[in-house]
Amino acid sequence: MNITRENIDNLNAVLKVHIEKTDYQEKVEKVLRDYRKKANIKGFRPGMVPIDLIRKMYGLAVKVDEINKSVSESIHKYITDEKIDILGDPLPKTDEQEKFDFEKQDDFNFSFEMGLAPAFEVNSGKKDKVTSYEIIIDEKMRNDFVANYTRRYGEFKKEEATAEKDILKGKIEAVDEKGNQVPEGLFNENSTLAVDIIKDEEIKKNFIGKKENESIDFDIRKAFPNEIEIAGLLGKKKEETEGLEGIFRFTIREITRFYSAEINQELFNRIYGENIVNSEEEFMKKIEEEITAGLKNETDFKLMQDIKKLILENTDFNLPEDFLKKWLLKVNENTTEEQIEKEFDSFRKDLKWQLIRNKVARDNEIKISEEELQKEAENITRYQFRQYGLFYATDEQIASYARETLKREDDAKRIADKILEDKVLEKLKETVKTEEKKITAEEFNKLFES
């Protein structure tokens, strides 16, 4: 087999592959012999089918398959051996291959288009600056953080009489103008109703001050204009209650009211574990640390995105765009040329960043160790556990869960990509001028609106 490369320009090349019968014939014969051993054809004992019959039945398909395999493997080896940095995958020139007569021909010439990765230098811009923000912690943040904890660990308690924020459980049923139950009318024996979501204020007033076993008749459409809320009350699908109107009666069976948790030792223990925090002062200090850490994550993210944007703007190079559009169309079978064209700007930006990131990683010999993968997986696990309120999971539990995560190939790749991205951005941070600026949370959030 002979492979030659013809450069069209700095970004495009063609691989020409010449394959002869001697390159694939032995493999074809081996596959046909294997077919003969396994063939189950009427009139012949297993393994005794004549090879000529096997060749007649399967020879052409096997020949085409082995030619394609040999060409693909040789191209991959050639690209690896020659250290050619390509984008996407080589694309066969189908117009040439359509002229082949695989039944009569033994020698073939294939041509493959290749998109080449550009040569470039990363430029951070000597005169440009990025801002490193520090968000000022205010009283509202502290109060909101505390309120979030007290809500999370709060509980519902039974009450004797209804108030505006209560949750009511009971029976709801359709009634007529005289207050009689409508025969075959819609009803739900186990309905749940939140008083504060009633839209009509007069109807809402009628629900306040009531006790268990008392009933309230009301216009369901006035109280709940939302179709989903009506369906939920009646325990039906939205389609079953669409356009429903009329008077309904709600008979209270249970009244519950939500109470936020009190700020005391019990709350501290539930959040952080037994006797980790032992006073309100220590609790507020912990809150301050958590807010600071959370805000730093946000400002670090903003800084790194600004650095990434600056590098992309200052590092200019071209891509083999025509080839890439053809390749995207090939690998995304259900995508049209119009869709590729519409989304290409976003793809171009992502690919340029990927090339920059990989070059910085290569030039600085940035590696990712098994320990780093495990640590990042544990950080992600710990964050997920905290979201579910599992603040006191042990280090061993988190480590074990993280190890299971890394066994999944997609998750491991995603985590490795994040570590690489973070390391590259940290390295680029050393090349960029930064200026510090304190800012309120409101001002910081407005930076993302654009």
C-alpha cells in the first residue's frame, strides 16, 4: 500500500492511497475460511461447505469490507507516524469511489480530504487588562443565607385554624348553585390546597380562619386561572380539566403550617454535624466563610471567562472552514447545511479555544494525575451532597462515591477536561495584567446581562 500527501494550502491537504490485491487478499481469504467453519447451509454438514460457494455468497462484501479496513488503518498509522495535526477526520472523495467496480477491480486509488490544524502563537495582549472582582458581603446576603438554612431544616406543624400561608388537605368536589354535589362531577378525596396561591382575594379571605371539617364553596376558575393548578387540585391530567368552570367545595381534613427552624444547637448539629459549631457567633462566622467561598467561585469564574475572551480576541488564526463544514455535515446525519451554517460561528469559537487550550497544555507540559482526578471528583461529589442537605457525609463516603464516578468513561472525561481547562486558564492568568475592583453583588450580576 502506498500513501502520498498533497498540500493544497497551509490548512488543507489530500491523502492519496493506492491499494493492491496483495494488501488485502490474505485477510479476505482468512475471513472467508472463518465463514466456512461457521456456515450453516442446507445440504452441507457444518464446516464442509465448499469454499467456492462461500466465496460466491460472501466474497464481494468481505472484499469491500477488508479494503475499507486496510485503508482506514493505514491512514490512521500514516497520520500518527508523520505526526500530522488534523481537525476532524479525513473525508473520502465519494465522487471518485462511486466509479469503482469492486467486483472486477483488484487495485484501487482512494483520495481523502484533510483539514490541518493551523500553526499559531498564543497572544494575551500586552496592553490589555482584565478586572478581578471582589464582591462586597452585605447584611442582606447574611440574612438570606441564614434564612435558607432555617427554611431547609424547617417543618410543617398541624394548626387548628387556617391562615394565609397554610397548606390544606381535604376533599374537593363539584357542587351546583344550591350547594348539592353534582352527580358524576369531578372530585378528589385527597386534594392539597395552598391558600396563598389563590388568585382571587375575596375567595382567599373565605379560606382564612376555618377549622377542620369546615367547607368552603368557591368558583374554581376565579380562584385558580392556571390550568395546571386546577388539574393538580383535582388529581387529574391537564387535558381532563381544560376549560373547567363552576363552583367547587373544599372540605378541610387537615391544616398544616410551615415553621422555619430556630437558630440553636440542634440546627447547627443538623447542618454541620455534632458539636462542630457551638454558638450563634460561630454559626455566623461559618456563614461568612461559606458566602466568601461562594462569591470567590463566582468572581473566579468571571475572571477566567474574561481571560479566555481576551486570549481568543488577541490570538488570530484561520481554520479550514469549508472542510470543517463538510465534516460536520458528515458526522451529524440529521443536520442540514443551513443548520451547520447557522451554528458555525459558535463551533468556530469553541474549536479555536480548544486548539489554544491544547497548545498551552503542550507547551507548558500540563499533565493531570490520578490524584487530581480523584480530588476533583470528590469536590464535585461534596458539592452535590451539600445540595441535597448531606453536609455530614464522611470523607470515605465521598471518596468512594467519587471513585465510582471516575469508572464511568464520560464522567471521567468531563472531569479531566475541567481540570485541564482550569490549569490552562491559571497558566494564562500569569501572562495577563489584572486590576482589582470591589463591587456589590447587584453590580456584579449586571456584568452578565450583556
